Amino acid sequence: MSYLVKNYNRKKLSFKKGKGSYLYSSNGIKYLDFIQGIAVNSLGHSHPKLIKTINSQAKKLWHVSNAFIIPEGEQLASKLAKKTFADYVLFQNSGAEATEAAIKVARRYFYSIGKKDKNRIICVKNSFHGRTIATIYASGSKKMTEGFGPKVQGFDHFEYGDHKKLKKLITKKTAAIMLETIMGEGGIKVIPDWCLKELRKICNKKGILLILDEVQCGIGRTGDFFAFEKSKVKPDIVPIAKGIGGGFPIGAVLMNKKVASGMTPGSHGSTFGGNPLAMKIGITVLDIISNKNFLLNVKTNSKYFHEQLKKIKEEFPKIIKEVRGKGFLIGLQLFHDQTKFIKKLMDNKLLTIRAAENVVRILPPLNVKKKEINQALKIIQKVCSKYK
Ligand SMILES: *Cc1c(COP(=O)(O)O)cnc(C)c1O
């Protein structure tokens, strides 16, 4: 008997420890973990530097209220600002909180300049921005909102790629366009660079804000620190979470000076957000990812992974429809439902997870070794060759 609420469809598998790219099940089986807590353990399991950080900070200070200055948070914010487009950072504890705060920041900005009716946010239908009451309505998914009461107003939706509809949706009341730079749960759909540039132009022209949700695709996942980086587009607001804590819950909203001006004392807050323990961990993760060769390795190794997966796709054109994604945010789109395929990979000791549109999502740790990629390729090849 489990006393946990049954809101998850859990696999009958549990783990007792993890090391790097591997997980060890309670009954002693070693799995190659290419889920990594859904892009959360960016440095794999039990990274020695993270263990050291947690241990040493745990002896000093875990939590103090945001009523006081928190030097560790100042330091992480400064590092993030120096590294990115951002002028200011607001710390939260999760992705949903970060996207929800991003919505608040956008609305509050227009309110603060006397445009309180400019509060609508345009989003992509069936995207994923989290599970709070506001963010499920931002996501525009029937499944996620079913049974949760009155619709939260203020969100307009267009289908991925339907630019005509997007342009039609923009009115005087539009405050922002918010989208995932790469749709994660939605099936690893990349917003192309030219499209990001167009979006920025439209936003500039209409005086609206651009929010890019990098909760899943950010923090080095694509080989660039942010997935939008190559496009040279500067968003106004960027929520992050998953990868920045390396397994410890951290969320944050990065923003420019203009929009930050609306967030005056008392306008928003979080009890846990930005505590010294979380901040120290964030600093360690960020320092490792910022190491000169780190993202270069992500680029090289993920390029190899994509190339090899495409070869497997060529070999099995009736099973794999498309290899999607960027860097280590990879989707194998199948022609049929992916459940059985994922199960077969698991039987062969490779853990992957589903996304929409029959996609098998592959999320290795960013520091995965080439021989581990080869091991995964071998398993995928084997499962394809025996697949009926
Ligand atoms: C996971 C995710 C979220 C929500 O994050 P939680 O930490 O689960 O609340 C929001 N946006 C995107 C793009 C995500 O992938």
C-alpha cells in the first residue's frame, strides 16, 4: 500500500544510488540514465564538487529569510548577469514558479508605466510552462487544465508555426509573447533562429515583451548556455530552473533593467527562494558549466550523438521518423506510440522518457562520456533491430 497520491503513473522501479551517468536500482541493476531527472541532473549523479559544496555549506548556513541580504544569492545573481543578457535575477525554487514569476514581471512592468490593461500573454498551444493554476492555462493544454475550475484569464494561444494566427492575436492589450525556445514536453520542437529573430522584431515593433522559457533547454543543455544564444536575440525575461541546481531545487527569472523596474519592494516574494544552500549549489553548477571546455565538449559529443542517431534512423526508416532537438535535448520521433519502445530500452538498461508526438526524449548528463553515448547507441540499435 502506498500512501502517496496517485497523480503519477510510476514505473515499478526504484533506485538506491547514482553515479555520473548511471543509476543503480534497489535490486542491484545498473542503468544508463539518459533521463537525469528530466534534464535536472546536468552534471550527472553524485558529482564530487556538488557533494563537497553541499557538505561544506550545510555546516555553515542553510536558510535565512529574504528579509536579509544573502551574499551567496548576490554572488550567483552577479555571475548569471555577467554571463547573460540579464541585468537582474529573481530566485525561486522550481520551473513553474519561475515561469509564473515571469508572467508577473511582464504584467507588473506595464502596470508600473501606467498601462494596466496591457496584461495579456500570447503562448503556444500545448506548450509546457508548469503546473500552477496560471501556468497550466498559459500552457494551453486541455489535459492539464481539466477539472481545475474557472479558466485563468489573460492567455491567448496559437499553434506552433501558425505565424498568421500569432500576428492576429496581438492587440493593444498584449503584454508579452512567451514560449519555450525548444518545446520539451511538447515533443522537442525547436523554434528556429530566424523565427526567434522575427519574434523579436514583432515585439519591438508592437512594444511587447519577449519571454523565452529556458527551464528545460537552458543551462548548457543545447551546447550553448541558452538555446536562443546563436540567434543573437535578446529576450526581456527568461525563466530557468531544471539544470541550474544539478538536482537541487532552484528556479530563477532573468530579466533586463527595464522590466525589473516594476518589481518594487513587496511586489513578489518567496520564502525558500534563493537561500544560501541553494545558491552555493547554483554557483558550483554554474562555475563548472562556465569552464572553458565544458560547453565545447557538449557540442562535440552531442553532434556525434545526433549523427549516429541519424544513421540508425536511416537504417530503420519504418521505426524512426525524425531525430529532433539540439545538443543533449534529443527527441527520437517514432511512427507509432513510443511506450513499448521506451520499455524495450529500459529492459536493455537504458532509461529514456516520453514527450508528445510519439517522441522518445533522450537527456544525458551534460558531462556524459563518449563511451556512454556509444553504449546508448548500441542499445537503441539493438531495440530497433528486434522491434516489431
Ligand atoms: C519542467 C518545465 C517547467 C516546470 O518546471 P517545474 O520545476 O516542474 O515546476 C516549466 N517550463 C518548462 C519549459 C519545463 O520544461
